[in-house]
Amino acid sequence: MQQTLSIIKPDAVKQNRIGAIFSRFESARFTIVATKMLHLTEEQAGGFYAEHKGQPFYENLVRFMTSGPVVVSVLQGENVIKRHRELIGATDPQAAAAGTLRFDFAASKSINAVHGSDSEQSAKREIEYFFTESEIFSRQTKG
Ligand code: CMP
């Protein structure tokens, strides 16, 4: 069964959207197999987004991601990496499809509510960035 990393970003946490977003995950039949709330340090946020270092938006991204607590989770399900990305919607909420999390909850390209891993390779790296094996409670979803 595939796993992916999801982050509910500081804007969505501040707006009390944790439950609404978890509910969308569960409605999509993703299983939340690990979760925790963290206030990222600059070093943690910078390391997480290391592939974007040098991009014009990088410093703002790190500042935003350290501006308040986030909720990091491991989601499990069939094809969950792609399905979670589809549920989140496009980076720019103006371009996101109706009914996606970013259409409903994001303010802009940078203040955009949720992050999801974009490939199997990044899911593995991102899950290991935040969770040890013993913190992940993999299990079968009941039919
Ligand atoms: P996320 O899915 O967390 O992955 C990288 C983040 O960088 C992305 O969401 C946005 O928050 C941010 N980002 C990517 N492209 C841009 C952009 N053009 N302008 C501002 N922020 C961006």
C-alpha cells in the first residue's frame, strides 16, 4: 500500500481547518497512519524545501512555513501520492479546480494551505524527514 506525506500549512492551522482537511482525507478513503503538530525551525523548513533553494520564492516559503504550527501526516492508500495531489489541487488557487483543498482554503500560490509529496521518491524522503518507523501505524483500511 502506498504512503505519502501531507502538511497542513500554518495558514490552514490558524484558520481552524485541521478537522475539515482530515475529514476530506478520510472521505477520500486515505488512512492517516501517523500525524503530529510541529512548529518548524528555519533549519527544518529550509531542509525540507532544499530542492527549491535559489528560487525567488524560497525565502518567503521558509518564512511562511515557520510562521506558526503545521500538522504533518503520513497518509496511506491505493495510489495515494497522485490522489492526494489531486485532492489538494494546483499550487495557484486561482488555477485549482472547484472542490479541491486549495480552491477552498488557499489564499495564494505561497499561502496555499496544504503540501503533498509529488513522487514515490519524494514521499519516501519527506516521510523519513519527519517520522521514525515506530511512529507510523500502518494498517489495513476496513472495507
Ligand atoms: P508546496 O506544494 O508545499 O511545494 C513547494 C511550495 O513552494 C509550494 O507548495 C508553494 O507554497 C511554493 N511555491 C511554488 N511555486 C511558487 C511560486 N511561483 N510563487 C510562490 N510560491 C511558490
